[in-house]
Amino acid sequence: MGQLVRLVVAAVFIAALAFLAAPGMTFRAVKAAARDQDTQALLELVDYTALRLALHETLGPEPAPAPTPSILQDPIGAMRRAIEPSRPTAARVEMYLTAPGLYALTCGRAPVSAIGPESCKSTLGLRYWDPNRARISVRAEGGAPVIFTFQRKSAFGWRLVHIAPPKRPKTGI
């Protein structure tokens, strides 16, 4: 009887440890799938709909390429700019959702930088954990952190639902 109790306690301990480690293991799986460009694995690990919506909100409007037209010079263009909300272009959001873009983010870098598997050196940290949501931060050497948010989908299954990309340094005079 005593051995059965020890076996049950060990099984509960192992299950609890796996339950707590699941978001970190999912992060490692996303990183490996992105590095290897395994789109099928990424489809299982990433909630692209939620991630696309979150990136649209996070990235914010794109900087205007030209000054706003004057109401006297171009009344229709000025009214259109005033009425239409400025949104990030689809291409700007989509570069974060490609396999190379996700891999760059898992290395703590912006997706525009070319990263080979050998140059991915970053520190990983747990920012928040609760039974249904976990946030993991990744910071490249000398860079701003990238925050990944995972949401529980099953007992041990997690999916990536949000990315807070690294903040770009403000340039101004």
C-alpha cells in the first residue's frame, strides 16, 4: 500500500511539473518550427487570427509617407485622410507572421533582420503565468524584450495568441 501511495504522489508531481512547464515547451516548439519553416507545426502552435488582430493593434498606424494635404490644395484628399483611420498595412503585419519573422522574434529581434540558426543568442524569462495564460519574454543582447503570450487550449496544449514586438528606438531631433 505504501508503494502505491508513493507512485500516485510521484505521478501527481510529474503531471504538475508538466502542467507548469507546458508554455515554455510550446515556446521552444514554436521557435524550432519557425527555424525549420515547418508550416504544419506552426499552424498547430499559433493562433494566426488572434495574432494578426493583436499585431494590428500593437503596431499601430504607419507613419505617413507624405504630409497631409491642405484643404485648399486637395480638399478630397484632406477629407479622406481625416475620415479614414490609419492602419498598418497587411505586408507590415504579415512579415511578423512568416516563419523567418517568427524565428527572428523568438530570438529577440525584429523580423526584418536576417538571422541564421547560429546567431540566435537571447535570454528567456517568464513574465507571467496563470493556469490559462502565460507570458514569456525574450531579449537579444542589448535589445528590447519581445513578449510572447500563450493561452491554454487543452490540459497541456498551449497556443501563441499575442506578440509584443521589440520597441524601436524613437528618433527625433
